[in-house]
Amino acid sequence: MKPVRLPAAATLALPRWALFALGMLYILPGLIGRDPWKDDAGSFGIMWTMARGGLHDWLYPNIAGLAVNDEGPLAFWLGAICIKLFGWLLGDVLAARVSNIGIFVLGTMSLWYTAFHLGRRPEAQPLRLAFGGQPEPDDYGRTLADTAVLVYLGSLGLLLLSHETLSVTLQGSLIAYFLYRAVRYVEGASVRNAVLVGLSLGALVLSRGPLSPVALLIALFLGTRFFRLPPATSLRHLALAAGVAFLLSLVWILPASIVQPYSQSPIPEWLAWNASELSLPNWASISAFFRVGVWFFWPAWPFAGWAIWAWRRQQNMLHIVLPLTFLGALTVVILCDPTPENGDLLKLLPLLALMAAFGLPTMKRGAINAIDWFSVMALTTLAALTWLFWIAKLTGWPAKLAHNALKLVPGFKPEFGIVSFLVAASVTVGWILLVRWRVSRQPAVLWRAVVLSSSGLILLWVLLMTLFLPDLNYRRSYAGVAQAIAAKLPPGANCIDTNVGSAQRASFAYFGRLPFAGVEGGQCDYVLLQDSIRTRDTADDEANSEANAKARAKRALARRWATSGATLLWEGRRASDRDERFRLYRRR
């Protein structure tokens, strides 16, 4: 017996304007007005370098001369194209983030249509009620699609990464699109569907390499075996998909190998990096997966787990078997990564959100109500605390909260922003009205359990990205340091050698227009060094040992960058960072 029994009243569709408004409130805050931070400044630097450079920069991703060969170029191409198209109007930073909006729309729409098609299938339909009144297949499919998107938007991992210009963000949306194409292929195995599967796999190769696409292709073949598609036809179609993916990857591989940008090809190093991402699972990767995944996939993973359990006795469950197969394949790829990144987990999120949507209708009413009230109480409390901290930092009362709000941004002077206040206040009023709707009407619709949790998370994000955005920019941006260095650099400086990281290099190149050495290097008269100034209160022997170690490191740094006898032009750091220090030297 199917585990779902629902009346038609539970499948009323979420108004389209409401879903669109939630999506815009989700993606726009965090893109507008935010400087490139350390997490995504490096990726923006590649896009910016491409947009202001030539063909070699498009074929050989680099950050103002610092080669970056550990990812494919597709995400950076999209950002660079947006800078070319919209940079004159929006500025380079916001223009690059236009690609984030497109990537976000691709992921959410792919997930919606996947859940819609699966929700209309006969095996996914609820039990027929004795006297009728069960939902129609299209209505049930729309409800499940809305639910899947709301679970997706309510996941903490997506919130953290969807606003950053990263390849892993594109990879997550492409996985959602591949999932949609795979479902369409299993429903109707045809050459057209196989070609579209291949296009999604080729785009994945150009975004993060071939490991995940190969795993997904194998998993799709296993899925065709489970659903008893003709094996010869499936092999022929999947071979066609693999060929299309390979041809699409040649869009970059072939020109980069022929042109040899900057007298070298990035392809060997890119392949070597992909090979280094595969090894036997170890305790570090396994523990990191579960430690981070518990919060990264929340609240999708409990619903998805329940869906697997609730539907375990049913047969031909395309809505569970296919995403679960892909989930297993990608999990193996992640566990085999000797140096796992949190961003790689994003490729599992569309699969979990899809299964979660099919798990929600099987839950008891009491469990759904408990989720409702937990969301209302917890998220309302957090929103109230956010407002209280904002008032405290502006007024100094309560004193303890004001101290805690400002201690992480020493030297920052908070100011009242009328636009950010109006946006935050409007979204807060919207949250109050939503809670009032839930409390007063006691709606029976299925998506009520996740609309509150998703909307509450969006509320918190909007509050942070409006009321506290100046504080966060002050703490995490390198704009001030870049401008200070540029002011000390003499006009006509030929180039700068440096050991700074990718995020710092991108920020200094963009905000300060510092002329760093190119990919091929050169004889530079200036050098910018980054080191640590962290000190600790220790015993005398430990302090002496630490001082000696720092002295040796300083001498090694001077030898490496030939700064012995050089003139120190500037020394400084971000006011909010007690560790990093930057020094600008003139060698002669």
C-alpha cells in the first residue's frame, strides 16, 4: 500500500508570485552592495582578468597573472561575459554576480520541473480516497515541485554558497539540470534526450572536471538496468551522451592545447589536479562528510531519509531510486577526495531536496505541526536578536550587546542606512504576516511545513545582508588595504612580485589596480609580501623559541623574494585582522 493519503485541499499550489518573490529575496541580498570577500574574491579575480584581458586569459584562467589550474573555466567564462555585458552599468563586481542569478534560476527551475514530472507519475500518486476527493496528478506534481524548491531554498549549504561566484555553485545547478534530463531520458529513451544528457555532463566537465560526470553516467546506466530499459539501446544512447560531453569539453581543451597561452597549456595541470582528487576513502574525508553534512544539508536530509524509509516497500519508484542512485555515486566521489571541500557537498543538495519533497506527504500531521512551530519560535527569536544587536550597535544600548556587536570590527563607525532599514523592516513585516496566516487559518496545504522554515531563513539572511552588510564589508573586504598600498606605489611602477594568496591578489588588483607580474613572470622592481604578526603570551622559553622561529621565517622570506637591503615603502593590515600583515618593498 502506498504511504501517501492526501485530500485535494492539501495540494493547493503556492501562488507563483509568492514563489518568485521568495526566490528574489533569497538571491539578491548578498549580491548587491557586497565587496568580494576572501571566499569568492579569487573567483571574481579570474572573471575580472578575463574580461579585461585577451584570448590567453580566457584559455588560461589566472588572477592578475597568478595561474589557477584546479578548476574548469565555465563558471569564470559566464562571469566574464556578464562583466563585458553589464559592467558599464552595474560595475564589475555586481555584473559578475549576474551570472549567479542565472545559475540560481537554472538550479531551482530544473529541480521544480524534475519534481513536477516525477510527481505526476502513477506510482507517486496518493491513494485514492473511498469517496473521491484525492488530488489530480498535475496538482499533486505542482505541490511536490513547490515543496522541493522550498526545501532547497531552506538548506543552509545553498544559502552560504549560492551568493558566491564559485565553480561549485555552478556545479550544483548543473547537477539539478542533469537530474531533470536523466528523468526525461528514463521516461522516454530517445536520441534527443541522450544528447541533452550529454550537454549537461559536458558542462559539468568544464565546471569542475570529469570525475562527477563519469560517476553520474555510470549511475544512469545502472538506473536504466533497474527500470529494465533495453540494454543495447541504453548503451548506444549513453555512449552518444558521453561523446557529446567529450565534444563539448573540447571547446576549451582543444584551443588551450593548440594556442598554448602564455607559452604553456593549462590542460596537463588541470588533469593532474583532477587525478589528485581521487584516492581511497580515509577517515578524514568520511568524518568531514558527516560532520559538515549534518548542518549543510539541513533540513533536507531528515525528510529525504524519511522518504527512503516510507517508500521502501513500493516498486518502480523512479522518484526515489534514480536520485538515490545518483546520490550514492556522488557520495563515493566525495569520500574518495583526500582533501574534501565543503562546496563539493552542494552537488548532493538537489538530490536530497527532491527526495525530501516525496517524504513530506508521508509524515504525520503532528510531526508537520511540530516543524511549523519550531520554525516560528526559533527563527522569530533569531530575527528579534538580530534587530536588537543592530539597535545596540547604533545606540550603544544595551551596552553588553553593543560591545559584542562591535568588538569584531575595531575602528568601525556604524551609520544608519535608510534603504537597508526599509528593506529589512519590510521583510520583517512580511514574516509577521506569514506567521499570522499560519496561526489564524491553520492551512492544510502540504508545503506549509517548509514555507515557514524557508521564509524564516530568508528573513535572517536579508537582515544580515542589510543591517550588518557595512560591518561585514569592513571586516572581510581588502578594499581599504588595496587603496592604501596603491597610494604608496610610485607612478609608473613596472610590476610587483608577491606571495599573497588568490583572494588578496584579486582584491588588490581590482581595488588598487596594482600591476602584478604576469603568468610568465618578469623582473619586477617592487615586491609585496604577506606574513603573520600573531603573538601569544607564553613562557620565556616558549617566547624565545617562537621569536627565533619567526626570525628564521623572516630571513627565508627575504631570501626567497630578494628583499634584503630593499626599501620598505608601506606596512599595514586590515584593522579587523590580527594575523595578516602586508609589506611593500622597492628593490632598487
